[in-house]
Amino acid sequence: MGAVKQPIPAAIGGETGAVMDSSGTAKQTSTRKILPIVEGVVLVAALLAPLLLQDYLTVFATRVIILALFALSFDLVWGYAGIMSFGQALFFGSAGYGVALLARDLDITNIFLVLPAGTLIGLTFALLLGGFLLLGRHPSSVIFVSLGTLTGSYAADRLARGWYYLGGQNGIPSIAPMSLGSYEFTEGPAFYYLVLGILVVVYLLCRFLVRSQFGLALAGLRENEQRIAFFGYKAQHLKAIIFAIGGAVAGMAGSLYAFHEGFVWPNMVGVVVSTQVVLYVLFGGSGTLIGAVIGAVIVEGVSFWLSDNYRDIWPIILGVLLLLVILFRPLGLISFVLGERERVGSFGAKPREDVKEKRNAP
Amino acid sequence: MANAFVAAFEILSFGAIIVLIVLGLGIIASMMGIFNFAQGEFVLLGAYITYLAYAKGLPIWAGMVAAPFVVGALGFVLEALIIRRFYAAPIVAMLGTYALGLIIRESVRGLIGGFYLTVPEPIGGSIDIGAMHISAWRFTIIVITLLVMAGCYLLLSRTNFGLRMRATLENPSLARASGISTPLMYGATFAFGSALAGLAGALIVPVFSLYADLGLRFLIQGFVAVMVGGVGSFIGPVAGAGVIGTLSAALPWIMAPVVADVLVFVLAIAFIKFRPQGLIAGKGV
């Protein structure tokens, strides 16, 4: 249609500019980006939250932000690469245990040491587990990877429960607060803004990553792995890389969580937390980074709000809601405001305007 | 000598319990290609129904007989309403059945609270062989497991129903063209698998007592067993369950329980990695 119409205004001459212009603006409004608006609203709300909330709610909000960071790691792995990691808590929790041991046995609490250490622990474990599960002569089946990660997380849970050095059932209590020089990060607005800052930075890095050529290859992997392998990509290597990156993000979240709560316990590496993060991302909307953040905020927020009055039936409601989302809104709550085209988005660097014009020029 | 015999019996009886739990899981996974995360909760429901019968003053046997039928009926209804939508995507099926399991588990938790409720053994006491005593109920479980295994095998290999079931598994469109109602067969298979889970729950509740996370405890072991044995046949998962059950009961006798626990999983995952088709490859019975 467009191709047929185009020559006509060109023939009319003088009016062309005006016609083109109006159609141009019309096009712009119809494809207006909703994603940046959603991201902006969430950011502003997050920035203002400690000013409006009471102290104990700020502490709760800090925990939610850390969990959102954790959700981001799962979203990278599942939403963008299609690897079902049912054991994401393994990296979250092992980093938590790692920094707790650093603080307990070596008295290291400096933020510039513990956060990289936690991230590195998450990265290492993810490389080991991901390398084992994903790499190899034969590509692993989806079911094998999801059960392998689930089993890994379960085994870690059992190990943590039974290992005296790690505190057994009770975990490691009363971890010293994270420090920067002589300043100590204790629960409160300072910790909140620190965590929020980290979340924003990691979010932007992830955003850059999934919109790059690498992200495009991942999206192809998620949609049709065989075809991507056929194109000459090393599909298994791509998967292992994104799995390791996810593990690193989870490790960072885990070390923050350990210092914020002040203790670590076996559940943190176990199946319960692993499935919790799956819930966040499915609720919010996998395949969009902001969806993971929103999902974590909504699930944790509603559960905090309801658990006072409906503590017993809240998990049942959560299950029913999850089932409804899976059945009727597989793309999560974010798909109510976000169109399919924008969710898929574009990849790589945008072509520069002058290059485009040159190419169009005769 | 007596010690070794008791150990062997313990190992055998735990192996039998795992086989019993994996039977239903394996049938659903092999015949329908779905890893049912709610299977553990079907076990839990079977246990709960038995407890209910006991709490209401009925004989425990009545509860144990009712459990597979009630759970099977529930499975049939759930398949028709929900599971049916998931066949196209196995991963979505895992998530969907996980959500179902969450609902069932938390409902039961709401009903029984956070307690461990005990149900007495319908056949108490012990069987004495010379100086050795073995639990009569555990012995009964072994016998029933063997009977159920034989029954399932005969049902799948020798009856008309089994033939239709296998036809639906191997080539759904040809089965449909031959006049087999595949949706009905899927429903029946799922109901059958859930009924087996219900039976397993009913039989093990006197041994493990009833608590909300009863099913979760066996779920991962069950999945690993199915993968080790090989998805696609009836015998595969059973063989896998035998191996996993025996290993997880035998290893704690020779090393620290914590290490043994983890070692079983590591061994199993490594085995699946290098032999993805499992112990017994291929489709069929």
C-alpha cells in the first residue's frame, strides 16, 4: 500500500512537505514508547519511597529492591535466553553464605571487597553448574536443565543444613554490617539508596546487554535454538555466558541480602527461594526487565500487606493468581500496558541518520 | 549377620516407597511428556485423606482404599480444566503444575496447620525371623508395591486400555484417525497417574506421618529417578526409582548422611548428563 501511495504526493509537488510531515507525526504518536514511561514512573516512585514511608517500611522496601535485583538475574536467564533455571537461589544463597563467612571469619566487611566477592561467587557457581549442565557434545534438553538446576539448589540446601561449619539449620546469625571506611551501612534510607543505585546501574547494564547484538542472538536462541545453531552461533556457549551473567547478578543480590538481613540460613540456597523468584518474573512479565522488577515489588508488597490479616490463605491466593497468569497472561502483568512490538523491541546500535540518508540517496 | 539383614530390609523398603511414588510420576512423564510438579501434592492428598478417615473414626483401611479413587478423580478433573492447555509447551506445564501444587499444598497446610500428624499402622507389630524383627507394615508396603507394579505392567501391556494408551503416546494423530479419543486417553492417563500418587501417599503416611511438605520431600527424588531411568517407557522410571531409592537408603550406612544425600543427586545428574536417554531407552511398556 505504502509503495503505491508514495509517488502520488511527490507528483503534487508543493503540498508534499505538509503531507509527509503530518503522516510523520501521526506515525510517531502511534508508536510512542510506553516502556520508558513505565521505567521512569517506577524509578521516580522508588526514589521518593523512603521520604513517604515510615522507617520500618523503608527497611521492607530495601529488601524488595534487593529481591528485584535477584528477579532481574532470573529474567535474564529465562526471559531472554529461555533457560529455565529452577535453582537461581543457589547463586543468591551461596554468595550470601560466602560474604557471611568473610565477615565472620576474616572480619572483611568493606563494601568494595564483599560485593565483588559475592558477585564472583555467584559467577563461579553459575559457570560451574551452567558449564556442566549446558555445555557438552549433545545439547541438553530444556527439562534436563530445569531439573538439574532444581536438584542443584535442593542439594545445596541439604548440604547447608547438615554442615556444621555453615551453621547447620540455624545458618549464620548476626553478620557485622557492611562498611565503607568507618561508616557502617545499617538498615535505613542510606542502605536503601545504595541498593537502589546498584539496581539502577545493573538494570542499565542489562538493558544495554539485551538490546545489543548479543541480545538479538539470545532472543533467537529463545525462539528457535536449532535455527540459531544452524546459522553458526555457538548456542550452548551463548547460553552458558548468559547463565553465568545471571549467576553474577544473583550473587550480588545475595550478598546485599545477607548484609541487609544480618543473617543467612539454609532456605536462602533452597528450592523455596528459587521458586519465589520464578513467581516474581512470571507475575511481572518475563522478557522485559522492568517486568521482573514490577513483579518482585507487587508480589512482595501484596504479600506484606495481606500477611497481617490473611496470613494463612495468602499462599493459596498467590497460587491461584499464578495459575491465572500462566493460563491467560503468559507475558505477565506488564503485557496489560505493553504491546508485543515494544516488548520484542529492536536490537543493536540504531543506524545513524546521516548514514540512512546517504543510503537512500540515489 | 542380623545387622546386615536389617540394613538390607531398610534399603529394600525405602526403595519400594520410592518406586511407589515414582510409578505415577513416570507414567505421566512417559506417556504424556509432562513433568507433573503437582505429583508430590497428590501424594500429600492421599495421605491427608487417609488421615481424615482415621480422624473421623473410620477404619484406616477405608481411607487407604478411598485415597486413590478420590485423588484419581481430582486428577481427571484438573486435566480437563487446566493441564490440557499445557501440552504444547512442557516448560509451561511445569510452571502450571507447580502453581497447582502450591494451591493444594497451602490448602492442606491451612487445614492441618504446621503440625506433624501421626496415623497408626493398620498392620502393627513386627515379623520375627529368629532374632530379627522387621516392621510388618513396611513389609506390607513392599508386597503392595510389587503387586501394583505387576498390575500396572499388565494393564499397559496386556489390556485394550493399555494398547490405546500406548497408541496415543506414540502417534496421537494416527490414534485419532483410528477412532481413539485421545483427549479421553490423556485424561484417563493423568487420572491413573494421580491415583497411583494417592495410593502412595495413603500407604506411606503411617511411616512418615502427615505434614504439609510431605510431597515436596519426594518430588525431586522422583524427578531424578524418572530421568535416570529414562522417559518414554514404563519400566525405565521404575528401574530409576529402584536405583535412586536403593542408593539413598544404602549410602548413609557407609558415609556421613549429609554427604550421602548430596552425593546421590550429584551422581544422578552426572549420569543423566552422559546418558541422556537414561538406563532403559526407548518407548513402549
